[in-house]
Amino acid sequence: DGGITQSPKYLFRKEGQNVTLSCEQNLNHDAMYWYRQDPGQGLRLIYYSQIVNDFQKGDIAEGYSVSREKKESFPLTVTSAQKNPTAFYLCASSITSTQNFNVQYFGAGTRLSVL
Amino acid sequence: DAKTTQPTSMDCAEGRAANLPCNHSTISGNEYVYWYRQIHSQGPQYIIHGLKNNETNEMASLIITEDRKSSTLILPHATLRDTAVYYCIVRVHTGANNLFFGTGTRLTVIP
């Protein structure tokens, strides 16, 4: 089955610790995205990547970092500089074609909590 | 990007049609209307999108008014599994870098 896989489903971070959230897709999509969702709120864009080895900051990139070494993978690192990391993190991907750029497909999410 | 306005919540009886409205009075000519939904604690799911013609797929129908200032998502026979938050998003179809998900409409399907 094609889709987007996020792992782990639940993650706990200690103070001063960096943690990495995994996102893998086998849809052969060019673009990948990371969003953050706080309780009762909509989604906010953290980072996005339209092509391998290139990525751009979204609206709330501070305290986060990403890499895009492979088309299939777009891991997100939540650094110790992110002072309020507790949230639901969602990864998405899309085809960067003229027809379906904004039809994004989402993973099941990772729920991050601070110990 | 055009701003959208949706009701905070709606109820619908199981088996009946659910009609979810969205106002986007500042929509520009090259902006599409997208609908997504998010079931509790899951990632959003794409439902449908359209420019100016009505659209239908296996999940829903999208009715866009002639002046394009509002639209309605129709779930023809709502089931309990359709209980979710529904997001109406207006964006250009290409060159966009992200989708703005507001707070959406929380649809509750009642048995």
C-alpha cells in the first residue's frame, strides 16, 4: 500500500534533549511538509521541501530542523531550543505538478510530550 | 490567500445529508476551494477540490456558488464515521507552499 508513515506514534522528550520524528513516503511525491497542531487549533507549517536537498522554513520554524537527503524521507528534529514542543506533529506530501500541488496526503501523526 | 469562514460546529442525523458551508468572499480568480477533514487524533484527509464547477467524487459533492464567494460540502448519507473536523481552504492550485488549516467545522453525526 502506498502512503505516508510517521514514527513513533508517541514520543517523550526530556529537558535539553533533541528528538527526531520520522516521516517516510512511498508515493513518489516530490514535496513534503511538516505541520504542528496544538489542542483545538488548526495546523501550522514548520518546514517544507519541494525537492531533494532543498527545504524552506514555514511559519514556525524556530527550534526545529529538517533534512531531505532522499525523496522518500523528511525527518524533523525538535531541538532543545524549542521551549514548548508538546504538540501533535503531522507530515504530509504532494505531487508538485500543475494539477495536484495542493492535494496533500498526511501521515497518522506523532504526539510529542515533554517529561 | 482568501480567508474562509466556517461555522464552529454542526450536528447531522445518521443517514441524512450533511451540508457544510464555507464563505470565501475575497476569493480571487485563480484560487481553488479545497476540503479536508480530520478525524480525532488522525492526520487530515483530502476530500475534494474545485474551481468554479460543481464537483463530485466517491466521498462528497462540492457546490460552488456562481459568484464563487461561498461553497457547500455535501456528504450525501452521513455515517458515524463521518464525525470529524472539516476544513475549507482556498489556495492557488500551483506554486503554493502550504495549506492554511483554520479551526474548521466540527461535524457530529448523531445516531
